[in-house]
Amino acid sequence: MLKPQVSRQPSSTRTHLLFHKPFNIQGSRHASFFLKSTSKFNIEAQKHFRVAFKPSEIKAIASVTEESTDIKVKAVVTVKQTIGGLITSVGIERGLDDIKDLLGKTLLLELVSAELDPKTELEKPTIQAFAHRIGGQVVEGDIRYEADFEVPLNFGEVGAIFVENEHHKEMFLQDIVLDGLPHGAVNITCGSWVHSKYDNDRKRIFFTNKSYLPSQTPSGMRRLREEELVLLRGNGQGHRKAGDRIYDYDVYNDMGNPDKKPELARPVLGGKEHPYPRRCRTGRPRCETDPSSEKRASDFYVPRDEAFSEVKQLTFSAKTLYSLFNALIPSIGNVIDDANIGFPYMTAIDSLFSEGLAMPPLTKEGFLERSYAPAFQGDKFFWFKDEEFARQTLAGLNPYSIKSVTEWPLKSELDPEIYGPPESAITSELLEAEIGGVTSVDKAIREKKLFILDYHDLLLPFVSKVREIEGTTLYGSRTLFFLTPEGTLRPLAIELTRPPMDGKPQWKQVFTPCYHSTGCWLWRLAKAHVLAHDSGFHQLVSHWLRTHCVTEPYIIATNRQLSVMHPIYRLLHPHFRYTMEINALARESLINAGGIIETSFSPGKYSMEICSAAYDKLWRFDHEALPNDLISRGMAIEDLTAPHGLKLTIEDYPFANDGLYLWDAIKQWVSDYVNHYYPESGLVASDAELQAWWTEIRTIGHADKKDEPWWPELKTRHNLIDIITTIIWVASGHHAAVNFGQYPYAGYFPNRPTIARTKMPTEDPTDEEWKLFLEKPEAALLATFPSKLQATRVMAVLSVLSNHSPDEEYIGEGIEQAWVDDPIIKAAFEKFSGSLKELEGIIDERNANPKLMNRHGAGIVPYELLKPFSKPGITGKGVPYSISI
């Protein structure tokens, strides 16, 4: 990713790029990563390098001088120095590679003409040359090689270059620059690992950086364009190896580990029984005890250029996460030997945050210190307050669940024969008493002043199963809020429901704010249960499902169906950085059987089945667009006279207000880009690669939803703009809003407990249980909260997931070289970047406005999750291009 002022100079005046920070190179496929380190915590950060240079005027055209019929062209190849090249590649192979360098035969390069021979209509012969290493110095991790070509007069424009790696080890090609052409230097950006010819004798091809729609592809490159995509698709067979570059689909059949323990068996996600998006295929052997599941090998394959790779320095994100899962989490379990022990007093919770947890020295490196301190600087007692409980539905970690009540009375859609009477126990009389006679329920609904968090029908089918797990419980829940004249929400009632089970009838009870001690403690306990439900929904649905999980098919389809030469590939590529590797790591340690989610959240081993149920019942691509999402939840209506074309139901809805500004900025940028490359709408319908891409996303990547009527068509520029804007929003704004506030909002777990371990005291209590509650209500709340082990593990995980790496790429900050070199695209990006800088100031102004009581006030944390830019660390702000952690 480049800063706008950085550029390459042509020919003799060209200087090497100087980078303020690492940046991406886009080549035939995604790049691996090159890193900076922070010495204080021994953090090692990594970056894609992506130049994606697309000259609009400069062409590599062989021309003739008076003295000669050949053109002398010099190629300069930049390779990144890897740890493997310094440490692990020792011995005979390293010695042989050094000899290759001395002999000047490190890389075999072949220039490819963009056009066919006009006489034979065949591809012209390539022009070969070996590249030799320039000197012995390594400059900022770069090694440079040179090759000299003599290009015949009739060779024409250079369209691509073949590369063969003569070393015994793979190497990372950053870019290739051709100098000596009369119209200036031509860049061929690679951003890819090139295998050794001793491992695979197929040469790699890298195209020049000019974008072409399929129909515009020069004649000499059409076959090569198509063949490269065929290679990336693979044949759907075999066990994928670490160096493969194949993108293919599979179901989530690697969540469990039945061969290790029968209790670690998990159902396959993906298919009629458990609908789910598809993941990247690995082709691992099947389990012996469950042939429908894959064995959980030590490596979770992702295509080579998607992986966190061992380069000069390791990536911050990967290094930290690997240390977390492989060193810290097990160490916490060793320190806290009783998994079920809770906190004896509220002060013990505060001590964990003020003093941390004493840890033994970790044997593996990482940034994690031996103790933790919370980043939340708000009111210490904020989590106790009803107004904060309500405010965070609009300006907290999960702003995607609050909905306007549109029907009354509330009624379940589940089968009453199984789950009991469908009618809610929340009555009009109860709500009107809580409102205080200000209005009736019917009027409040008409005036859009009644709102709900509704986890009743999603969770109720899992209650009896979850309750079979020791140390947790579950209810179906509904929570109602009233919009006050000040524009804030006030909680009115919480309904908790247990279906018929164990020979007992359905149980349900409504809890309301109360000034009597018993009712007050019951209300606090009911809030703890709802917060646990909301925390689980946030992590499983708003976060994992709606960003990480649904995006993986977009990435796979983009690499399988869109050539790197395609302008839409180049537009989307920065928004896919790191996502597949992060998702693989999540399958390995977060959402797997016995992983962090299962052991620390209320649904336990049924967590991913709930995630599948949410995908089945709730997920729609068209509703992933922010305006449509708000409308579908009754939080906005279309109004062309209002800002962003929407009138919000709650005017002071911080997530929506900031998000709509960001959405509009993204959509304008995408519109400018699409209209440039598709000057006529007919080009969209006739773009074979684009149509195959969208078809594959719908019918294979999201195969269980392929027959849904709500999928957008892709026939016009307007269709394309909406689709691309939605994908970019999900990867950037949506993910940032639900990810980077996790530690600030949920690190102090009383604010957002991830699990409720005990049932309500009023649910079929014994005399002794009720007596204990009356005597020690605080003990009942502490017993409901997560255990000490659960709280500490979650705090550690959230601190990592909320962390920006030192080399984070923020949306609108760095510019792709392909965009720099087209004046129209560059101007559009600069406008986009300027609008995001304006958003920074707008958010600051909003947070300072005392009239906006959902984001300003005593002890309130300012809402900054959608501020585009951030410093490294846990900041509670910053919108990266991609789902990078």
C-alpha cells in the first residue's frame, strides 16, 4: 500500500521507492508479508507488499534506434529476504543457491509479447535472460537481481513475464521493473512466493499492471490469462500442501476432533441440516471415527500467498495469536487449576484488572505481558446502570441487534407443541406502568418509540441441550426499551423463557427495573443473562458469521474467477488482506471443539450450531448493506431529503450516523472506479469473468442460500456498485465496528459477561436456594458471572483481537499504485481519502456535542469505532481495509 506522494520515476531518472511503512504488492495473487518489529514487546509485524502498478499511458513497447534493430532492456527484480534464507536454509542446498547467485543464474526470466504474431497469428517466442544478484548488500530486507535483454524490433508491447526460480527454496518476488524502453520504465508487480523449480517445474507468470476487462485482453495474453485462472482453481482433488496456490471450496467439517475424544465430535456445517457459508478446501484425510469430518492436522492450509509467512520478521497479528493460543491460554489454565472457581467478591474482580494475574515466564515469544490491565477509562460503575445497558445497544460493541417493535403482542414463531405457549408474558399493562403513563404501547409502536433485543426464537431451541452441559445455562430472551424525549433508551422489561423439559412445563418470567432490594437484584441477574446472550450473538453472528465467515467465499471466488488483470480484482484485493489465514487460525483455536468460544460462552459446544441457525434464519446478502440493514431492523426509513437518504428512527444512533457517512464515502469511491472501467452498463453483463465470479459466490460459496430470491442481479453498473460497496463495507466498516471495541467494552467482563453459569433464583427454586439468594444476593450474581478462568482467558483473547498492528493499513490512507498511475482513479481516491479525513473531524465534533447523549456525558466512552485512522495498539478506533485480525 503506497502513500499518494510515492511513485516510480521512468528510466534513468527512476529512483527506488522509499517507504514510510511496508506496503502491499499485488501480483498474480495475494502477497505474503513483510514486517516491522516493536522491540518493547518483541512484536513482529508483517505486511503484504502490493504495488499493483497500472500505467495508463506508459507501454513496454520495443522500439528501434538508428544503430541497432534491438532494444537493450534491463530488468531489476526485487526479492524479499526471508528468515528461511538466513537461518533455516543452511547446509548443502543453501550452498548450492549461493553458487547459483555467484554464477548469475538465480532467476530465469522470459519476456512475453502482448500481441500475437500478425503473420502466423501465433504467440511470439519469449525472450530469455538470467538474473544475477546485484552486490552483496541487503537493503531493508530487499535483495535485487538484474537481467539484460535484447528485444527485437517486432516484439511489440511486453504483456507479461515468466519467472523460474533456480534456487532450492521458494523466494518472495516483490516486483520487476523493465528499464530502457523509450516510453519509460514498466513495472511488473508480483507480490507472490515463487516455488523452486526443483519442487515444481512449472514457471510462474506475472502480468504487467495494466488492467483489462476480459474482452479487452491483448491477443498474446488471452491464453495465459485463462490458464492462470485454471491453475488457481485446481481440480478439487488431493490433499493441499503448504506451497499450493489453489483456491477451492469445502464445508466446515473440521471443527470437531472425534478421533481424539468422542465428546469432541461436531456436526458438519454446510448443507441442508446445518446451512453455512463455505471455507477453503484443504483435502485432508477423513476421521476414522466420523468419515464426514476431516482430521485436524497441525497445519490448516490456506493458499500460499494468503498465509502468514516466515519472512524477515513475523507478522504482529500471527505472532501474537500463535503465542496466545499455544502459550498463554494453556499457562492461564495452569495458574488457575480449578476451571469452575468464581470470584468470591466484587473486589476480587477489580483486583484482576488493577493487579493482573501473575503468570510464569512464557517459553514462546509474543507481545503478551505477564498481566493485563483494562483499557476502559469510563465510569467504574457504568456496567451497573440501566442507562448504560441501554446506550450500548446503540453505541457499543454490538449495534446490529436492536430493532424497532412493529407487531404487538409479541409472539414466538416456534412450534408450541415443542416449545410451549408462543405468547409473550410481557403485556401492555406492564409496559405502560413502566413507561409511567406517558403513552400507550400501541402509540409507542406507531411513533417508533418501542425497541427490542430479541434472542427468544434463536436461542430457545438450544436451551434444553445447553443445560445438559455442566457449568452453564441458557434461556430464550426478549428485552424491551423505550425511547425517551431526550433521545436515549430506557430498559422496560426482560423476559426469560425456558421451554418444557425434564418433565416440567414451560417457564417464563418478566423482570423489570425495581427499587425494592429483591427485585433490584433479580433485575441485575436478568440483565447478566441478556448480556451473555448478546455477547454470544455478537461474537458468533455479528462478528464471526457476518464478517469473517461470509467473506471467505468472496475471496475464493475472486481468486478463482477474476484475473489479476481485472480492475475489480484490483479494487477488492486490499480488502481481503490476511482474512483467510485469520479464519484458518479461528478454526484451529477459537471456534473449534473445546476452543475459546465453546469453553467461555453460554452455548458451549452448541455455539457453532447456533451460528448456523442464525445464517439460515437471518443472513441475507442484500441486508449486509448498511442502509438495508437499518431499514430491515426498523431503525431507519428511506427519505431522500434526509442525510444519506435515510431518516433514522433514533436520531442519536452513533453507529448508524458514523456508519452511513463511511458507507456513502465508500459507495462514491466505488462508483467512480466502476464507471471509469465500465463506461457502458452493457460491459457489466458481457464481462464473462465478472459474471462467473458473482454466480460462483451465490451458488457455490453460499450454496445453501443459492435459491433465495433476494440475491441482487448483476446486469448493470448500478448492480455492480451496490455489490462491491457491500463487500467492502463488510470487510472494513462492519468488521471495525464489532471488533476493535472488544477489549474496551468487554474486557471488564461485568459489563458484557460471555456466559451465565446459573439459572435465575426464581426458576423452580428449593427453599434452601431461595434462602441463600435472599441472604447473599451478590453471591448469586458472582456465581452467574464467568469463572475466573473463563474471564481471564476471554480478557486475554479480546486484548489481542482489539489490537491494531503497527503496520495496519487503514481504509483511505494508503493508495494502491495501480490507482496512482491513472489520473482519474487517483483523483477519485484522493476525494475518497479526503472524505474520510472529514469523517474523523465529524466524529470528534459529535462526541463533543452535549445534545448527543448517547455519545457524550459523564463517564461515557466516546464512540470512535468508525474513526478511519488509528495509532497501533488498543485504541477503540480505526477502520482497516480488511478483516486483518
